[in-house]
Amino acid sequence: TIILGLESSCDETAAALVTADGRILAHRLATQEEAHRPYGGVVPEIAARAHVEALAPLIEAALTDADMTLDQVDVIAATAGPGLIGGVMVGLVTAKALAHAAGKPLIAVNHLEGHALSPRLSDRTLQFPYLLLLVSGGHCQILLVRGPGDYARLATTIDDAAGEAFDKTAKLLGLGYPGGPQVEKAAAQGNPKAVPLPRPLLGTAEPHFSFAGLKSAVMRAVQSGQYSKPDIAASFQQAVIDCLIDRTRRALTQADGMTALVVAGGVAANQAIRAALEQLAADHGLPFVAPPLWLCTDNAAMIAWAGAERFAAGLIDDLTVPARPRWPLDPAAEKARGAGV
Ligand code: ATP
Ligand code: MG
Ligand code: FE
């Protein structure tokens, strides 16, 4: 079984071909970073237009890489949300057209499920259920991953996402967009103890994350003129690590029967964060699983793979399935906390 996956929910357009047993036959990606850089963040209108231009050639290129025609593809999967709705629609409508024209089943993939299941693509021995720290540009959550479409959310952010905090810190430090990798690079040259910064919610009974106060403290540190950029970056990154580790350690007490501690999403590309989580897992006698860096940030291989997992579970979608700007993995938990978190 061969799955074509499409991704277009943010500023990466991507197409990939993956087999049901986890072989990546082709993966192509076009980033729009240059187009958005002058604005210091993603401009939805520019993103949607760029997806329209990039997607068809990427699909062609992926098929060529795999030496294959659309007829040989068995399943079409595309991100159907959450994300910037204009971009999501480009990928989903394209997938619907291909599925309809070629008579193939369509799978509407939740982008977060793409991130959540990506560790099973890179490590085929990883079994359900596992404890997942999902840290990306728009999300910061701890989830029990029980299977495709079966998630229990233990924690989420009450304000900013972890990646958002990295991006805002990069902007405050004048390090440009996208911010995560730049902050990590600067942090490597700095002293993580140089700047006193808060660790919001650390040690509280509350399971959730908060990063807005940290961002404000970074702004004050920048404005004080007292600290170097590398010292601020290193101190910020350490504060984020301390929060992620504290909250994940707390969640581990509710994680009986989990096979592993797993991290996914763009922020999981950060080496210092990976190292801290690896140590935490070791302290709890659990295996630690993190996808390779390219599979952490947005890509279509993870969407094709989520499509493979859902197809195997019989979760096929109708051609009328909508694009969704918001789409929680655990709707019950979202409802319990109220809209916005
Ligand atoms: P979501 O998946 O929540 O919809 P997204 O798709 O925009 O959001 P991803 O592509 O998964 O997010 O991740 C991008 C985020 O990861 C950005 O905020 C970026 O700054 C952050 N990021 C990427 N690399 C690193 C790194 N090395 N260190 C820290 N953060 C990083
Ligand atoms: Mg991106
Ligand atoms: Fe993402």
C-alpha cells in the first residue's frame, strides 16, 4: 500500500510518498521562509498563494523521485487542519481532486496527528500507548497516544506555544524568522544562568504550560541593556527546558503502562530540549523516542504516515470532509477547559 501525503497548513508546502510499512519513497518540501521574512512571521494571504504555486510541481517531483505514476498510489492523504485555512484548503482540495479523479480513498489528516504519529515512522518498534510531548509553533501539549484518532490530552498551554515563545524571543533579540533554530544557535554561545527569568507554573498542581510571562521577562531583559544576546538566548532556552521537564515529569506520574516518552513537533528539533527529555526518560526507566530533525518540523512524510495509520484502522473520509482552522486531538479535554485552550 502506497500513500501520497500533502502538507500545506503553515509556511511549508510538501508532498511525500510513504508505504504502509513505513518506507519513505519520496519526500519533497518547499519552504516559504524567504517570502515571509520581511514581515517577521507568516502572512496568511502570501502563504495561500505560495501553496497554490508550489504544490502541483512538488507532487510531480515526488512521483518522479519514486519512479511512479498516480495510478500506483493507493491512498491520498492531506492535512485538513488545524492551520491557516487558506493554505489548508489548497492541500485538501488538491487531495480531493486527485482522489476523485483517480478513484482512490481520501484521508483527511489532523496536522497534530501527523506530528504525534511521526515517531512511529522513524522508529517502527515504537508501540502504543506512549506519552507524547507535542511542542510546535502553535501547540504545547502532553498527550497519551493510544492509537490513530485516540488521544487523551493531559496538558496544554494557557497562553503561548513553546515554538511561539522561541519565535517571539528571536524577534526581540533581532535574530530574525523563523526563530527557533536561531535562538538555539545563539544559546550555544551564552550562559544559561546569566539572566534571571521566571519559570511560569513550575511545581504547581496545575498540569498546564504558560510562556507569556517568560516572553515579557525576556523583553525586559533586552530593554535593560544589561545582557548579551547569547546570554539572553541561553537563559530563555533553559527556562523553557525547565518548564517542559517539570510539566512532563508531572505527567509521567499519570502515565502508567506507557511504552516510551516521546517528543514531536518543530521545537523537538532543539538539541538541548531533546537531551533534557532523554535524561528525564532515563530517570524513569523509559525508552526515549524523538524523530530525526527533518521529521520534527513540518513535512508531508508525517502526513502520509498518519494517512497510512488511519487507513489501516479503517478511518477513511468522505470527499465532503471540511478544512478546519481549529481541530483539537482530544475534543473532550478542549471542551472541559473552554475555547482558546
Ligand atoms: P503547529 O504544528 O502547531 O500547527 P507549525 O506547524 O507552525 O505549528 P512546526 O513546523 O511543527 O510548527 O514547528 C515550527 C516551530 O518550531 C517554530 O515555532 C520554530 O521556531 C520551532 N523550532 C524549529 N526548530 C527549532 C529549534 N531548533 N529550537 C527551538 N524551536 C524550534
Ligand atoms: Mg515552518
Ligand atoms: Fe506543525
